[in-house]
Amino acid sequence: MSKDRRIDIEEVGAVTVVRLLEKKILEETSIDALGQDLFALVDRDGRRKVVLDFKAVEYLSSAAIGRVTSLDKKLKVAQGKLVLCNIRKDIFEVFQLLRLPLVLTICNDLDQALEKF
């Protein structure tokens, strides 16, 4: 794995599973690069069914959460869907404080997320 690799992509049928590889997504440059990688999946690659797997993520800044919500909006505009899974309890609590479970589809694990399509 190269140092600048932030995501791992796997196709599961018609769904693109994106595993976030960084444990700490806190620095602005890292968040910007991650956002570009994620947005390219929709804009450049035309992907419409995306699962974001947070299994490796231990810390997530509010700016990174903003990129996730922007990706959700981008997919909805393109008639696509974003599902999140494997979010640590402490990070999920932040999502709840921001009332994100009302607008984002969040599942406990990958199998459950894949069933949303």
C-alpha cells in the first residue's frame, strides 16, 4: 500500500464498496485529497451505488464529515445512493449529534449496507 493511498475500492455486483484506509482523517490536505477521490467516483467514473466502509477509521474531523455529506448530496443529484457502514461508536455519536442519521443511510456492517441496494 502506497503512503498516499486513502481508499480501497471493491466492486460487489453493481455496488462500489469504498474502504477508508486512514485511521485518522483530521488534516485538511488529507481531507481534501479524500474528497477528490470520493467525488471522482461519481463525476469521473459514473458510479451510482456506493458504500463507504469506516472500519479502519478511529478519528474523523467535522470537515471530513462534511465531505461525506457532500458525497451523499452528489450521489442523490445523480440518482444514486450512498450507504455508510462500520462506524465506531464514538464517531457515530457525533453523527447523531449532527442529526445525520436522518439524512444518511447508516448500517452496522457491510452485509447490511449491501442489502440497502
